[in-house]
Amino acid sequence: MDISEQQLDGAWLVAASGRIDSNSAPQLEAVLPDRVQQHEATIMDLAGVAYVSSAGLRVFLKGMKAAKAGGHRLVLTGLSPAVHEVFDISGFTPIFAIAADVDAGLAALR
């Protein structure tokens, strides 16, 4: 998995690509919770992610809890149908703000 980050118009963007599984989830866990605590608005772009395991879901949940604890916002964007299905089946979809793409994520944060 690769992770890139950049400042956008009013939000911090964290973009992942590859698979988020038990091997790569610790790499994301080292980034996401910190960023949502440091920035009032964070977009986690998953457009390049083909697969998310339960270990990845745990990292997203940890990120969401960190965001809420700090009064900050986290939006997930770019979920492929397969990744969106994992969120649906696990019951995570209603927990997260999910947008189609980064532009829609920025709009949701405004």
C-alpha cells in the first residue's frame, strides 16, 4: 500500500492505493488517527484501494473516533463497489461520511 498526503482547499487529503489488509493496515494506522487529530477536516481518498479487510476497517473506525473526539471531521471518498460492499456488509456505511470523489468530499466538508 502507498500513502500520499497533501493540503487541499480547507482540508488535509490522505490518499491510499493498493490493499488495506492485516499486513498494510499498521502503515495506515500510523498516519490516519494523527492526521484527523491535527486537522479540522480530513479526506481519506480510497480511489486507489482495491481491497479493505477487517484490519483496515478497524483503522478507519479508530480514525473516525479520533476525529469525533477532537471535534474534527473525516470524509471517506472514492470507494470502489467492492470496498463499498465491505463497508455495507460490516455495517460501517452509516458511521462514516462517504463521498463519491475528493471534490464531493470537499463539498461535504463545507
